[in-house]
Amino acid sequence: MFGYYLDLALHGLKRNRALTALMVLAIALGIGASMTTLTVLHVLAGDPLPGRSGSLYYPQIDPRDSLGYVPGKTEPLDQLSWIDGMNLLQARRADRQALMTGGNVAIQPDHSTLDPFYESARYTTVDFFAMFGVPFKYGHAWGEADDAAHARVAVISSQLNDKLFGGGDSTGKPLRLSGAMFRVVGVIGDWNPNPHFYDLNRKSYNENEGVYLPLSTSQDLGMTHDGGVDCWGNGGGGNTPDHNSPCVWLQFWVQLDSPAKVAAYEAFLVGYSRQQKELGRFGRPPNIKLRDVMQWLDYNQVVPDDVRLQNGLAFGFLLVCLVNTVGLMLAKFLRRSGELGVRRALGASKRSLFAQLLIEAGVVGLVGGIGGLLLALVGLWLVRRQPASYAALAHLDPTMLLATFLLALGASLLAGLLPAWRACQIAPALQLKSN
């Protein structure tokens, strides 16, 4: 029966090709605009670490003096000082924990064909790799003993490995960074979480570091810090604040594998803050937050407001296109009232006519979906030409490809409901008399 209705629908679409083309164009324009903006929103609002983000948390405490503090309204700082970062790290109250900050290192290649250049770096502790599920192409991460010994070891990205070592196994090879010799112990595989959730002070999208070094080693060598610094009181700030200065500039992430551990860690942060206030380091009562990855991204409003606005406008345009499609379908179906009346007189039920017309609307939606897909691809290509930091991520993945056709089909069926119902209400006797 479906095949019969489909054949009738195809013949019906061919009878008035101008109206059919207008309906397809209206659907395609609406789908193209909405899927372009929806794809960008989907990419930016996505989970950077699927399957892991729910157990990763960003602790926040408030070590500042009491100036400007409003109980229940003042948010704690986004980063940690050196003293607090080391205290929380060494407390080891989480399943895993990593203290880190960003930097830049000067790379001095051994190859005479390559000039020295700067590469973004991440100074961190060993749990960074296991906690974030970083895969390795060659080698492995450094160990806890390397952290403690301030070892001169490095993990590099695949891109940097291709540039320096031709893509081969570079583990064990020397690498000169900012004038100091390091030994490569690992090469990261395919790992590119977006957005750059673990340090939103520095980057947002599609830009991960090329070099990873032990945090302790970077401090010994006075390597360049690159990221936000927030000081209060007598804090002097600077590129890399003094370890004893009242400044925050480090990020700290913990892995907590159960709700009970989350509650215990929150209690630990409250107790730590209370203890530091009693010691005279903190000027405020305990003011802590413990957000998981997605909560942290929402709090920082990682998705730009203009992207949300564009998405709303695009779906408003889709609604306008659907209203126009309803009018075009109504005109098309009512023009065929004679044919529909004859079918009713020959025994066809209203239900069968309604199904036939909805299948016809569905065909319009599928063809419009193809057109919308092509327009969306063009729209995403234009987005990638923009100077925005997220522009390079604007690609249609399989999920959004499926969503394109589902949205087109659903929109066309929704648009066809009223015209199909109105066409089915025509009395067959009147049509037979007029014919």
C-alpha cells in the first residue's frame, strides 16, 4: 500500500512542477539556515570528554581578603595560588588530581633545515594524562618519581613529532626547550578535546598544546607562563607570579568516581578553607564550588551569545518557510479536489487520502532536505572562513547529517497536516457534479 501511495504522490508532484519547486525551495532554505547554525551550536556545546566528563571536577576556593565579599553571591576565584594548589595536590583526596598551567617554550631543533620556533606548552603533573584519557602513539607519560625529581622529560603532540622527527618513534630522543635539554618519553595520539575545557583562561577551541612538561621542572627553569593572573592585596602579578604572592594562576582538576566522593571532597574544601582562615591566610569564610566539566563550561558561558542568537533567528526563518509551505501545499492539494473526489466516490477512505497526501509532503521534505544539506555545507564553509576561534570546528558530523533529514522530513509532514486534512474534507458529490 505504501508503494501505491508513493507512486500517486510522485505523479501528484509532477502535475504542478512550479508549486512543487517552490515548496522544495522553501524547505531547503529553512533547513539550510537552521542546520548551519545548529551544527555550530552542537559543536560548541558538545561534551569535550564523552564518558569521562561526569567524573571530572574543577575545585574553586576563595583565598582573598574580606573586601567586596557578599555572602552567598560572591563567586570564588577561577584559579589557584601556588600554595593552595600544592596543598590540595599533596592532600590526595581525589582518585586522581592534576595541577597545571599554560606556557610557551622555545624549541631549538637539531635539524639545520628548521629554524627555532615557539610552541605552546602545558606544565602539569602526571595524573593529567590518565585522568583525561590522553592516548599515546609512542611511549607513555612520565611517572610520579619524575614529578618528585623535577625530571627533564617531555611528552609531545603528534603534530610536533611529525615536524621534528618525521612522525617516527621519538621516545628517548633529546629535545632542547628554552635552552634546556629534555628527553622525549611519549608522543600523544589522536586527542583534541573541544573546547579547551581544562584551561579556559588561555584558549577555547581547536588549539591544544604541543609540549607537556612536569610542572615542577618548568618552575625550576623559570619557563614562561602564559595565562590569566589574578592578584589581590599586595600581590604584584607579573608574567609568572612569585610562589608566595597572593595571586591565582594555576588550574586544578580532580577525578571523583562516585557521588559519595564528591560530597566528601566538598567537605574537604570547606574544612581546608576554614583551616586557612584560622591561619590568617584567607580573609573570608569558606566559599567553595565543585563543578563538573559541563557545569564548568556552562558557568563560563563557553558558547558565544551571538551563536545562540543566530540559531534562534535561523529557526525563526525555518518557521516562516514552513508557513509558506503550508500555503503552497494547501493551494496544490485543493487544485486536485476533483481527483480526490473521484477517489472518494470509488471507495477510498479519508484516511487513505490523508496518508497519500502526507506521503507527498514527506517526499517534498526529503528532496528539500537534500537541498538543505547542500546549503548547510555551503553555510558551514562560509563559517570556516570567519576569524572566530571556533570557525575551524564547523563541520557536519554524522549526527547532524541524520538530524538534517529528520528535521526536513518532520517539518514537511508538519506543514502538510493542515492542507491534507482540508483536502480530505471535500464532499465527493460536489466534485462529481462540478466535473
